[in-house]
Amino acid sequence: MKTQRFLQSLTRQLTHWRRWYKALRHKRQLLGAMKCKSGNNRRRRLKRDIFSYVLIYILKKISANSEYQKREIALGSMTKSLKTQAGIDRSGCSWVHEQRFTVVLAIAIVSLTGVMGHKLYNQPQLKVGTRAPETIKAPLTAIIEDKKETEAQRKAVSKSSLTVLMIDAEVTEKINQNLQELLDLGNEIRTTAGSFPFFDTSILSVYIQHYLRSCSASEWQALLATLENNSKQNLGLLLPKQQIRSLQENYFHSQLPTQNSQLKILNSQFPTQKTDFTQAVAELEAYRTTTSEQNLSSLITQISQSRQAYAQASAQLLQPETTNSDNSEMVYSETILLDLSDDEWAKTQTGIRQSAERMLTQGIPHGLPPTILQNAVSLQVQGLVPKNAEPLATKLLLAVLQPNLKQDEEQTKQQALKAAAGVTPVMVEVQQGEVIVGKGKLITAWRFEVLEYYQLIRRENNWLELAKLAGFVTMAIGIFVWVEKQNKCQLRQRDRLLVLLLTLSTPGVIAMGVQYTTWSGVGLLLGSFYGRTLGVTVVVLLLLLLPISMEVSIIGLLAGAAGGILGSCIAQRLRSREELALLGIAIAFTQGGIYLIAKLIVGAAFAAGWYLVLQEAGLFALSGLVWSIVALGLSPYLEQLFDLVTPIRLAELANPNRPLLKRLATETPGTFQHTLFVSTLAEAAAKKLKCNVELVRAGTLYHDIGKMHDPLSFIENQMGGPNKHDTEINDPWKSAEIIKKHVSEGLVMARKHHLPTAIQAFIPEHQGTMAIAYFYHQAQQMAQADPSITVNEADFRYIGPIPQSRETAIVMLADSCEAALRSLKDSTPEQALTMLNNILRARWQDNQMVDSKLTRDEMTEIAQIFVEVWQQFHHKRIAYPKLKSSNEKLAKG
């Protein structure tokens, strides 16, 4: 070391002298180039320069040595500090590792408090309604929006905005129904009156036909008498007196006494006109002239029948059934309905319907004056109905039409928002030095806005409320830890971190302003990973904590928590991801249903629009389904990342089509059959002792995968061939190492295929620290034959560890008893039970069950279960008689 340091110093010194010589030579060249008259001056100057260079070198040398020493000291001190820092880091890491449970709890308290109490940070010290501690002035001139005034103007504009109307479909449908009922009533009345015109209009005009059937009885008698007289005078013929008298009697008898007053009213409304009478007589006489007296008699009979029907229809017009119940007005109180021909009535109906459709499509607003509505109806019916039917159509439409416009709330709201958005913000100029608020003055909303604009509201954290929230969070975490211990569920620190992350997701989503938070996903994942007790505990604690510091809907919390509790209670019972998907649908219906029922209970569904409540219930149901789908998608990744075993993952690992199990079945068929029998024994015992059957099944299938590294070293794979331990190896120490290697190789394979730690534990723990008895006994025999050989029992024992759980202990016992049970053929169950008890007693006395929490009584019960399974596999069969071959029969024959 000293020689190396000397050589380094010498090298540095030679390098420095070389550089100094080059500088001196360059200086001499410069001196020779100068034209100096005095040679003495050149020599003195040269000496002075040489002296100065030597002095500079000496000083540099001294400084170099001192710098080197300082550097050495610095490096030494740095090394010591690094060693000290490394020691501190190691001690700090070891302390954190020892206190990791406390560290995780501290992280949980801080993170939950921080997320739930996010609004408690950066709160303003000066608030609206408080008094200013001092006079505060504006630091600079600025134009600030007066939000309160702007909002007031926007509200005023919103209120004054026009209301958007829409057609009320229910009212419109009701109006059309009422209109159709009135038209049907008119059709019934006209059916009673008979068709009109009732005779050929080329013989009797429409007007005369109307006169003949609507004239008074006296006019009709006079008309009949005139026709009879004309017949006597002109033709010398008389109508049969008996026939005329019969017609008169029939007509008068048809007029009921109760209708006399009504007929008088009709006669007064339609007085006899002389011209009508004369024209009617003339047309009837002309008909008699062109035809025969018999045809005229038939016509008079037909006219009489039409008059009777008309009288009945006219009386029906005055009955109460023809009144409109809404307006208490007799729509068909006049005979205009009967005066219309069939074609005119058909056109009138069509025109009425078209007019109503037009007006209802345009809409009739509330508060429309009756005169305006009447004028509008009159304009509509013009041109659509016959002229003489316009009064009837107008009256009928006015009887049924009513306002059919209602407010369109959504469009009105949008119109108001659009109008409010168009309002220009009210801006106020604040001058520099202007007093914003005086000392002791109340801080108004406007002053607070100005202070906030200038960032003078003195924001700070609300430490008191944060401390209170931290206390509640600490209590909740304490309850969770207590439930964890009572549930006898040993969580690792990574498990606690996962529970914390899932718990933080619920208030985290709410903090982002989304009320449809992760209840369903959290409950489903926690229930699937850690069981229903811990899952329900977390959901209930969140339900109690969130309303303390966060603005959330209580009904929304209850609906979400119900979905989370349902997921926590059922998730661990399911054995496939398809069933989990169906559970997500059930959670969705639960959340939506609970929200809807809660709204109905508090009456909010009737106070607000019911469709809004249904919409919110649908959104809660949809959020439950969406978060369940997210949880299903994250589940495999979380299982892999946090090394979790769920019933679904265990079922997937136990699938015989897994690559590792397929290799085990093909490369080591004997070991695979041994594994299946051990699995059957272990599952039966685990089920009886209420252990994790899925974990036992999956762990047993993988417990001997290490035998694939050298299958022929294990007797179950030799298929009756030579045993390589006797023929090739013939060394108990090497054979023991090969046998023990199936544990280490199995762990390597398990890690390579990313098997969970819980499954990997079955590989070493199913052997524990048991002795490899066969080769240990062989080595002892060799030591007895050769005293120079020393036998160390540790060389013939597995490395361990011994079983740390009831599940791995059951597999150890099943593995130990499997070979013994296979060797039994004609033994009784009692003999088999005695042999198994001896094997299990040996494991107990070898201290293999110390850490497994299995009791001696349970081991006795396990032996009985193993015997029962053995009996199921080796049940007795019927001994079939030996049949002689056909060749023997032929030979004897």
C-alpha cells in the first residue's frame, strides 16, 4: 500500500516538473525575441523569473500535499459517515419491519382521515357573517365580478322567461273521446228519424220532404183534405174514406200524451207557410197525375211513417241523455241535426273532426277568452262543413274543446337557463387602497368575494375537526382489528394494505363528486377475499363514518351499503366467476330497489317528479352493476398481486387441465394416482373438521410436483421395474438427498408457475421434518458393519418446516397413511384403524403437529375418517365361479 502511494506521488511530481520545464522554455524564447539593449538586465530578469517559478512550484507542492491530506481525511470521514448512515438505515428498516403492524395502522388512520376530511383542508379563516379582526384594504386596482348581484339578475331573467308549452296528450285524448261520443249520439238520433231524404228527390224535392215530415198535425190534415177535394173535383175519384180515416187515426194515436207539449213547441218553432203547403200539394198532385192513385196512397203512407219517426227523434232531442255533462248545455236541442241530409251529415262529421284536430294540434292555452275560442271555431268550420251545418258544428266543438296545453318543465328550464346564461356578469371596480372591510365590521358576501379575489381570507387547515375525524377513524380501525382477532382470521400486512386501498376507494370516489361510489365492488372483493364477517364490518364502518365529514345522501348511503353487504355475505360461497357475475346483477337490483323503497317511505317520490326518482334508482342499480363488473375484472390481478387464494381461484388451480397437473399425470402417473388418493382422504377429513376443503384439494394436487425432476427415484413410478436406489446408487446418503430434493424442486416449480404461497406451503409442510426411515435404517446397518461410518440423523430428515396450519397437517397425515392403506387387502377395518392410529401417534410423538393446532382427539377422528374412505375404495365384491373354456368342453366331449 505504501509503495503504491509512493509511486503515485512520484508520478504526480514528474508530471509537474515536465509542465514547469515547458513553461520555462517558452519564457526563454520570448526573452530571446525581445530586443533589449542591456544584457545585465536580461540576466537579472531571467534569474528573477526562475526564482519566481521555483517559488510557485514549492507553494503548489505544499498546497497539493495539503489538499491530498484533506482529500484523504474527507474520504475517510465520508466512509465513516456512509457506514454510520448504512447502520442507521439498517436499524430503521429493521424497526419498520418489527413495527410493520403499527406502521400500517398509522398509514390507515392518516390516509382515511385525509380522504374523508378533504374539505377540512385550506378552509377560510374569515367567513361570511363574522367580524373583521382589522381593517383590510385593496392592495391594487381590480375589476371584480359581483356574483350575488349577477345571480340575482339571472334569477330575475329566468323567472321572466317565457314558459314553453306542450300538448297534453291525456287531455287531447279525452277531448277526442268526448267528441266521438257526441257524434255517436247524433248518429243514434238520426237513425231514429230514419234516412233523409226518404223519397226520390226528382218527384218530391228535399225541401218539401223536410216540410212534409216536420209540419204540424193540422197542416198535415189540411194537406190530406186538400188532396181529397182535388181528387173529387178533378178526377171524380175519392180516396177511400176508410183509408184516409185510418191514416188520420194512426197518426194521432201515435202521438203520446206526454209529447203534446213538445209537439206544440215544435209547431211554434216551424209555423205553417202557405207557399210550402201549396208547393207540397202541387208536387203530390203532379205525382198522382203521372202515376196512379194507388201509388199516391203508398207515398202518403210512407210520409206518415217518416213523420212518426221524425216526431220520435224530435222528442229524443229534448231528453237529458243528449246534454253535455261538462257544460250542461243541450248540444242537439235544435232540429238542425234532423234537417241535414245523410250526405250533409257525413260531411259535417268529417269537417268537425278535421277542425278539432287542427285546433288541438295548435293547442288551446289556459285562460283563453270564450269569444276568441268561439271565433276561432267559426273560422275553422267554414268551408269544412255545409253552410247550414255550421251552427251545429260550432256548437258541438265548443261543447267539447278545452285547454290542452301544459307547461314543458324540461324545455322551460332549458329556456330559463339559456336566458340566464345570456346575462352579462355585473363587474365592480375596486380601487387600490379602498377599504374592503373595516375593523369590527361584518363580512358580507360581497366583501368576502373581494377578499377571496385578493387572497386575503387567510385559509388554514381545520386541525380541530381533523383531530375529531381522526379519533372516529381510529375507533373504527380498532373495531376492525377486534373483529379480525375474534374471527380468528390472520391477515398479513399486505392483506391489511389491500383492505385499506379498497376502503379508500369509496370515500375517494365521493370526494371526486360522484355519489355512485364503489360499495358493490368493495363488498364483493372483500367478501370473496376475506369472508363475509370482515366484508360486512368494513361496509358498516364506512356507512357510519362517511356522514360525519362528507356531504352525502343518507338514502344513497343505505342503498349502496345494502349492495355491499349483500356482496360480502354471498361472494365467498360462490365457486365460479359466472356466479359472481349473477351476484353483480343481484346487487344492482338490491341497490336500485332499496333506493326506490326508501324514497317511497319518506314520500320523496310524491313530492318530486316520480320519473326523477325512478331515474335515480336506475342509476344506483346501474352503478352497482358497473362496480361489480370492475371488481370482477380486477379480482384476478389482485389475487396475483397480493398473493390471495379465493374459492374461485382454488377451483381454477384444481382443474386437471392446468399445465402443471397435466405434466404430473403424464410424466409421473404413479405419483398422480397417489396424489388423487391422498386428495380424497384429505378432503374427507377437512370437510369433517370444517377446514378449507378447496385449499386442501388444490394443495394436495400440487404437494408432490417436485417428483417430476426424477420420477424413477420414487417407487410408485417404477411400475415394477428395478429400483435405481438398489441397483445404480446404492448409497443411502445420496438416495436421501434425491428424496429430499423433491421438496426443493417442487418449490422451484411452484414459484415458476406463480402458485400462491398458501399452495406452496403444502410442498415442504406435508413432509415437515420427518425422517426418511428406509434409508436412515439402511445407513445405520452400514454403520454397524463399518464402525468408521458415522450416521447423522439430520442428513436423513426433511428440512421442514413442520405443518403450520390444520390443512397442511391433514395432508401430511393423509400422505403418511396412503401407502399403508394401499398395502391392506384382506384386513378388517379394526386392523386398519389400529395401524393408522400407530402412524398418527408416531407423527404426534415426532412433534410434527406442534404448530398445526390439531388436537389429539381430532387425529383419532381423522384416522376413523381415513378408514371409512378406504372401505369405500376397497369394498367386497362377489366371487364369480371359474368358467371352463370351450376347448376343454370339446375335449371332454
